Amino acid sequence: MDPYKFLKISPNADGSITRLAPTPVVPPTPEQQYSSDQDKPLSFSKDVPLNPHHNTFVRIFKPAVIPPNTKLPLLIYFHGGGFVFYSAASIMFHDSCSTMAAALPALIVSVDYRLAPEHRLPAAYEDAVEAMQWVRKQALDVDGGERWLREFADFENCFLMGSSSGGNITYQAGLRMLDIDLSPIKIVGLIINQSYFGGVKRTDSELRYVDDKIVPLPSNDLMWSLALPVGADRDHEFSNPSLNIGSPQHQEKIRQLPRCFMNGYGADPLLDRQKQFAKMLESCGVHVVSIFVEDGYHAVELFEPQKAQALVKNVGDFIRSAMEAQAPSKASSAKAAI
């Protein structure tokens, strides 16, 4: 197969690509345009600039109905697309975040990060760090900042979440957050849905689903060649962290990650790499909750409502367990302060 034709892209002489069939984008859903409760959507949303120089932004989702005096967990979300496609405004990710914000409930800050090959990795990881620092700034700005976050965000219960390449970003952002001061916000969990990892040696699931309808192997290889630093192969640390576990010092850094939720499906060509990644985290001492079901395919939750509902339920269970795990430590800290 021709992966360029499958992905509907055309290479340009300057190293960029032309996306021949861009996915529709939708505007945010502001509160002001709904005058009554009857026609309210599940969630409201708004766009806020992140880095004007990079033309990045965040789309914030807030449930339409929030009980009084309620603080909600905050999810910093990274969309999928092989690092090459889509946006926080792409219709399927907008709809997914809107539904998830209402169902959990939670505030969601969906990050519109820079895409490859125009901006190869680690550009997306750098944008993820900027998003975390932006959230921190809102928490510190008690008299200003973004109103939805100021009024409704529980900054001590923040999570990083991503699907596919967004799951990869979630992991890399998690490592990078260990090197910066994010206080007073606290990232208490990583939520990784169908993580997008690769490698030079083929896995059984890649060979079994070589002609997959979502990520056939030739298009998967092409996306990695567009996303990784020039000259790097798929065993690069950005692509294959299970192979590049690194020094004892790096393993110790991985051990410091918060608890992690991993979700995957049996007919996903990337399944074996997702399982390898979960085992790598566990071997380093990370608390991992894994749900790998036999049926389903890559990005199935964007196409099948039942799978989306099951994912949201499992994510909600993980969020509640992470928040409950925080409660004893908060009580101990308060007791020590007395």
C-alpha cells in the first residue's frame, strides 16, 4: 500500500506535508449563547491562547451543570493523531472531551500542540510542559486568571490524560514534570489510552494486524518517520521507552511517576507495545492499573458509543481511587501541622 495515499498527505520540498483531507474542526461552545436550561449542551467550552508564538491554545471544557461549592478534578488532555494530525478543535476530540467532562465530571484542558513534521518531537512534549505551567499560573493567580479554573478546579487533584500519540505525550510530560516546580497544582495520576509507541523489531500484534483499517503498518512507519527527530529510527527513546529504560538514575525517575491507568484493545496493532510499556512501568515501581480487553480496535471509543462509555467509567473509577489515595496523605499532613 502507499502510506501517503492512505493517510491522504503529500510531502513538500521544505519537509512539511500537505494534509489533503483535513478533519473538520468545530468552535467552542460558550456559556453565553444558551439562555435556558432546556437547550444546554453537556459541557461548555472556550479557547485560551497558550503560546501565541507557536500558535498553540487550550480548549477548556466545563460541565454545564456543577453543584454549588463543588471543586472538580482537572484533566490536562492530549489528543491523538500520530503526532501528525488533528487538533483540540477536531470534531471527534471536541465531542469526546465534552462528553467526558460532563460524565466524570471534571474540568478538561485539551491542549492544541504543534504537529509534525513541521514541528518534530520533542515539540509536542514542550507544548505539554507549557500547558502544565499555564495551569500552575492559574492556580497561583488567586485574584485573576481563568475564571472556570479559579472557581471549579481542584488543583490538588490534577491528571494528565492522552489517547494514542496523546498517551505517549502523557508519559513524556509526566517525566518532564518531575524536573519543574508545579506547586500548588499536583498531578496525581496519568491516564493513558491506547498509547502510541513503536520500535524497529516487529511485535506479534503488529504483524497480526499489518493491514489494520486504522493504523496499518506502512502508515504507522511513515508517521514515526515524520514525527521523530531527523535521522532517528523507531528505537529512539521517544518511540520505544520500553527498550530505552536507561540508567538506574532514569529508572529511579520513572519510579517517581504517579499512579498510571492503561487502557487497550485486543485488535489494536499497538497492543503488544502497550503491554510492554505497562510492564516496564511496573518493573520500575510505578503503580499501574491496566485494562486490556479482547475486542475493540485502535481509537474504537471515537466510533462506538458503548466503548466510549466503558472508557469513561474506567477513567472515573481510576480518578476516584487516585483522589481517595490522596486523602490519607492530606490528613497526615494536617495532623503533622497541628
